[in-house]
Amino acid sequence: MVRFLVLALLSLAGVTQTSASPTQASEPPNPTEEQPPLGTGSLSFPWSHLRLPGYIVPLHYHLLLHPNLTMLSYSGTVRIELQVQNNTNWVVLHSKGLRITTATMLDQNLAHLSDRVLPVLHNPTHEQTAIFSPRVLSGGQKYFLFLEFGAELGEGFYGFYRSTYRTSTGETRNLASTHFEPTSARMAFPCFDEPSFKANYSISIRRSRAHTALSNMPVEQTVVLDDGLMEDRFAVSVRMSSYLVAFIVCDFRSVSATTASGVKVSVYAAPEKWQQTHYALKAAVKLLEFYEKYFNIKYPLPKQDLVAIPDFQAGAMENWGLITFRETSLLYDPATSSASDRVWVTMVIAHELAHQWFGNLVTMEWWNDIWLNEGFARYMEYISVNATYPKLRVEDYLVDTCFAAIGRDSLNSSRPISSAAESPTQIAEMFDTVSYDKGACVLHMLRHYLTDQVFQSGIVRYLRRYSYSNAHNQDLWDSLANTCSEEEFTSGEHCYSSRQAAKNAYLYAGEHLDLTTMMNTWMLQTGVPLVTVTRQGSRLLLKQERFLRTAHPSDPAWPSLQQGFLWHIPLTYRTDTSTSIHRHLMTTLTDSVDVGEEVGWVKVNVDMAGYYLVHYDGSGWDNLIQLLKDNHTALSFMDRTHLIHNAFQLTTAGRLSLDKALDLIGYLRSESHTVPLLEGLGYLEAFYRMVERRDIPDVTQNLRTYILWYFRDVIDRQTWSDKGSVSERRLRSELLSLACHLGDLPCLKQAQRSFTHWLDSNSTLNLPADVAETVYSVGAQEDTGWASLLQTYTHSLSETHKRKILSALASSRDTNKLTRLLELGVEGEVIRTQDLDSLIVMVARNPRGHHLAWSYVQKYWSTLVDKFQLGSFSIRNIIIGTTAQFSSTEELTEVRVFFESIHEQASQLRVTEVAMDNVQKNILWLQRNLGTLRSWLDQQID
Ligand code: BES
Ligand code: ZN
């Protein structure tokens, strides 16, 4: 007993240290040989860290699950083969919300270590369970931990949860599916739920005859049990992280095809949505074949399933061999899907398939580097879809990814790509635009710097070296520079020693390739640099600083905000005197390059391949404005887009006067490329939305008149059809939607006409998909139109169609109708809970719905957190989406007061800071630019 007391005291001392150490603790609690009493009363939880101890490693899970789709619960057993590294009495692993009914420990020969069931302790705050073995588990030995457990099928979107769908005959059917990433495998079965505990999984599932069971691997054997149930035994998996495990029991239909290399690809959906699976199947086969070639590594499993789950919170999830999707991310309905829908489905499939290598085969060591998964998957979307579906022209839109990243990164509340994350909330919040979009843009910059070929062979090396294990950033830089360990070097691998690698100056002749130092400036620092260029004779003077939209050099806080920031920027520029691209690696705060006396204009950051903004001092902007006016095709469309973006960003920061940016887009009437056109128009629309919401009637009216006048020709050129290239179709969608929103009479008339046809057809007519949302939005302004749309929404079998209708319903000017929608959203019947976050954001975008949405969020805050979990994408979407339109100090105070009222939750979140920064940015924008906008418009209208 005395020994136990000591143990308990030791543990207690540990418990007070609740903030977990960022490194993996590896000391086991002191072992004891004493027999414990039967109960757990005298035992206290032996582990105080958030991360599991490293002295027991899972090798192989044998998992058996038996879900009951009528009772909405399941039972299960798991036998985990463990490798014990240090002597201990305890196994500590994760479990959350599970009833663990039996625990036993077996030795390598499957003999029980004890004739009694073992004590099981829980620490719910850390989502951990500890099992006490009275016999010491010896270091160097293997054991089997056997657990019996049960739980309800979840009601949310995590763990092993229930989803439902309705057939056209009105029958409601259940299915059970999983979503684990990042920390919810522990909700489905007890496990070592951290990415570096890779193990093999042998999964078995019991089901009725009417159902199909799916898991990561194909079924190896199906056994009929005594009670008539079927037991599917799946083949043993490859070594993988727990967050990638998945299983589904459903009655879906599928289509299948086989890739050139023999992988069976299947797409599953609810039976009546089967017709919408064909596009995904073709795309998945093509993309999988592309990746096998590009990575030069075969996809290691015999099959790949893609399943559309009716209730799904994320967009999609890359479970190895069993990718799950939201229906709108996988299903393509030729009758109701628009050009953008097709691009979206293709990109999501490309993203999840890229993860089969980046993430599944090679996984980040810990969640702080989730960008190694998500940044790569996002970037590979562009590379793979560009190669397989060139007509979609997705590379044109890479800039949007970079602009999104800059939007977040130019606020003080941003974070470094690699950031500490320990708790489940912090980990969930890592799946943000910094990991995804900044990650992708920085990779894009690196690829340009190294060349496509060096980049590709570097990442292939990385994937090969770390297959079935975990990696850090450093491993990536070493692989890209082709450096290697002494062992590899001496064993004759083809690679460079680190000394040699440093001498590999690829394109930047004469400059040393110190990739690690360079990349650390992008990985470990927050923010995006602004390079200011000044012409001085034949030289171009360069100066770098951190770009912040909410701070100005005249602010007292400026020096401290800039303190210590320095990037290694792979600079590129073009001038009017040659067609070649000039390069210079800028590693100091100020620098200069020689461009030649005779040069007229200089455009820095060619095609925006670099993650930095550029400011042109002196007459720099004027020269570029003139160039665009005289001969805009002297610059690539990417460069034109980039200039527009930079100019407007600088006006937000108070660094460039708004008239200059507006003059810069004065050439847009002759712009024939969709991307720069939409970029320029996008800013005007954003200003319009801001002044409309703030109720500044003169500016609102003039801006509307100006936009409709200036863009008259291009609006009139649009047809109300689905014809043309993908770029043309995307432009049409955007333009007509804006024109009708601005109250353009010809637009409204045409939309009204189409809507009447649709009503007359008893809602059966298929409108052109690219303009359907605009037509519905106009029709939704009338009571009968709104009611018919809601009716169609309730019964439609196409989720993309429903999304368009929901957006139209939420554009109503009648606040009673908006309230009704939000109520339907909480109920979760007609409008599924999975769509509630986008519904709230849609209502918030409506000037009549904005305050309604914000009050709703405050009122239902705890319900929303229960449904979606703190830190989730949905919660962040709701917070940003309902505050992003605020632009007054009163509103900022309101937001702050609300966040203070939920302090306990808000303090765990970064997104609350981001939201307040956003409002602050809007306030500053109006202070800095409203006057200029007003007088500029007055001049134009004159
Ligand atoms: N790995 C993620 C899924 C995920 C997201 C897990 C957030 C945990 C938290 C998946 O690969 C992903 O990135 N999904 C995106 C859609 C994709 C097309 C970018 C998503 O769900 O938003
Ligand atoms: Zn992803």
C-alpha cells in the first residue's frame, strides 16, 4: 500500500503541471511489483502530459466493430500489439466518450498476464485512458492489450458517427461513417492517437446482409455468423497513422474502374445519386495515374474508394484507400453543376489523392507542421489538375490561393507556418489558410527557385526516404537540396553531402544554396514581406519590411512590429529592355541591383511566383499605370493581376493613395483576360458591399452607377447559357451575379424572365447552371418565388442545386424569411447541420441579414460549439463570416464584448484575434480611403 501512496503522490505532483511539454516525454511512471486491489480507488492517473508517453509503441491493431444502425450504437473489441521500451505497469492511450468494459493484457504467446480484468482509469481533460497491469511490462518485450468497449454512434461529425439520407419515396435511412483527423480516432476506438504512432490495422466489421461495409483495405473474407449477421474481414493495412483509419457501413451504390497500374477505383453514393458519380470516377482514375507517374511511387493499396457522405463537416478527408467527401465535393450532376462546381470537384479529388502520398505515405511528425500535408496537397491540386485537365485552366487561379494567404498574413494576428499546437482545439485550428494557402504559395516560390525538375526530384526523394514514417521540415529541405546523411553517402546513394549541396547553385549562379536558412525565414516567421523598389539611375534600390494592413510607418508601434523581421527573398523582375527574367536572392533589409540606365519600366515578382508584395516608389506606379493604358499586353495576365492586387493592398495599408489604384484599373475596359478582370472588379464589389452596408447612400449610388457604366460592354456581351470555355463561364457567373445585385435593369429583367419559365415548368426546368444562382436570387425576392424555391430545396436530389437555391433564399430582403432560414438551420431537418455554417455566412453577406446573423451567433453560440467543436473550420467560418463586414468602432466594441463574454473559449482560439483585426482593417480603410473614393467617383460621374 505504501508504494501505491508514493505512486499516487508522484502522479499528483505531475497533474499540477498541466501545460504539456512540447517534447515527447519518455519516462515511464515507476514500475511496481505489488498486486493492486480490485477497484481503482487507490490508483491515480499515471500520466500528466497531453501527449502520450513514448515508451510504449503500438505495432498492430486488430479491431472488430459491430454497429447497430437501428439502435444507433456500436460495440467493439481491439487487440493492440505493443512494443514496450521501458519497464512499466501502465499503458496510457487515448479514448474519448467510450465505455471500456474489459481490459486484459496478454504476453507474446497470447497468455493472460493476470487472471483478473485490469483497472482502467480515465483522464477526460486529456482524452486519455490508462490501464494498470499488476505484472510489470518489461522493456524490450511485446504484449497484447485487449479491450472491449462500446459507444453511441455520434450525432455530430467526428469519430464513428451516424449520417442519414432520404429516398425519393420519403424513407429515411441510416449509415455509419467515420471522420478522425486530427484527434477523433480516439472517439471511435481506444488508440494511440498521434500521427507518429504508425501501425498496421486488421479491421473486421459486422453488418446485416442489406448493408455494405467499407474500410481502408478491401475485404479479404466474409463470414456468416450464427445469428445471420455477416462479418467482413478486411486485409491488413500498411503502416499508417490512426487519423487515417476509416470504416463505413451503408447501403450505397458504386461505380468502378481500374487504373493502368491495376488499382480498383470506386465511387460510392446514396443509391439515387448514383448517376452523379461518373465524373468523379473518371477524374479519380486520371489523377491517380498522374500521381503514380509524377511521384514515381506506386499507390500501395489494391483499391481506392471515394464515398459521398450525406452529413460531412469538412470538404473531404483523405483516409487511406477510403476517401470521404461532402456530397458537393464529389458528385457532379451534368444538369445542375456549373463550371465552377466541376473545377471544385476536380480540385478536391486531386487534393485528397495527393494526400495518399503527402500525408499518408509520409506524415508530419506532429501537428505543428500540418502544412507538410495540407500545403503540399493544396499545391499538388494545381500541378495535377493542370496536367490532367488543362482546359480547366486552374493554374490561373493559383494567385487566388496566394491572395487568400496574404489576406491573413498581412494582419498582425497571423502565425508562422510551423506553429506550436498541443490541445485538440489548437490542433484543429492549424487547418487554416496559413497551412494550406501560404504553404502552397511558398512551395510555388520554391519550385520556381529550384526549377520544376529539381523540385520534382527533390520531393520524390523526400517521399521515398520517409515512406511509412514521419518527417520534419528539415527532412524536406535536405531532400530538396539532395543532401544526405553520412550513412547514405557512404553507402553509395545518389545524393550530395551537405557541403556539396551548398555549392549547388541552381539558377542563382554564384549564390550558395542554403535552403534551410532561406526556408526558415518563410516557415518560422509570421507575415509576408513588402519589397519597396526605387529607381536611382541605373540601379534599382530594394528595401524589405513586414507588410501589415493595419499598421503604418507613422504609428508609434511600427518599429516594434518590424523588429527582427528578415526574409531571404528569391526576387525576380522584368523590364522593357529584354524579354528575360532577372533573378536576385535578397538576403538583407536593403539591397540593390543594376537594371541599366535605359530601362523604362520594371515589374518585380514576375508572374507573382514569389510570396511578397511590391511597392514602386517615386514615379514607379505612374509608369506602370501608363504602361497598362498604352499596351497592357506587354505584361502577362498574371503580372497584371498581381499589380492590381498589390496596388489595392497598399491602399488598405495607407501606403498608396486610392486614386492611383483606381487609375491603375482604368485600363480594364480593354482587358480580355478573366483573371485580372475579376481581380479589379472584385475590389470594386468589395467597396460597394462595404458602403452599402454602412449605408453611405451617395457613394453607394455613384459606385453602382460607375461599375455598371464602366463594365457595360462586357456585361452586355454575356449570354445566359452554359456555353464557352471554363474561364468564360466563370466570368459570366460572377459578372451577372454582380450586375443583378447592383440592380442592373437588363440583368434583372432577363433573370425574372428565366425565373418565370422555371416557375411555369413547375420547377422542373433546368436553368443554365452557371447563371441559375443569379436567376433564383432574383426570383427569391417575391413571396411565391421564395416559397417555391424552399419547396424545391426540400426535395431536390442534387446538392449543388440545393446550394445554389439556399444562397438565393438567403438573399431575400425580407428579414422574417431570413429568420425562418436560420431556424430551419438549427432544427437541422430541412437544412442539414452540415450546411449551417455556410447558411449563417450567406445571411451575414446579405445587408439585411448581417445583424441578424451576428445576433444569432451570439444567441446560439454554445449550440454551435456543441455541433461543430471549438477550433473547427465551421466555427471559424462562422466567426469570420459574421464579423468580416463590420467597419465601425461601435461594432468592434460589440465583437470584443462578445468575445470577452465567452472568454474561456475565445482565449483558446486564434480566430477571435483575426476577426478583430479584420474589423480594425475595415475601420482604417474607411478612414483612409472613403474621402478619396467619394471624390474620385464624383469626378468620374461628371
Ligand atoms: N485533411 C483534410 C480534412 C480535414 C480538414 C481534417 C480539417 C481535419 C480538419 C482534407 O484533406 C482537406 O484539406 N479538406 C478540405 C477540402 C480540400 C479540397 C481542401 C476541407 O475539408 O476543407
Ligand atoms: Zn487536405
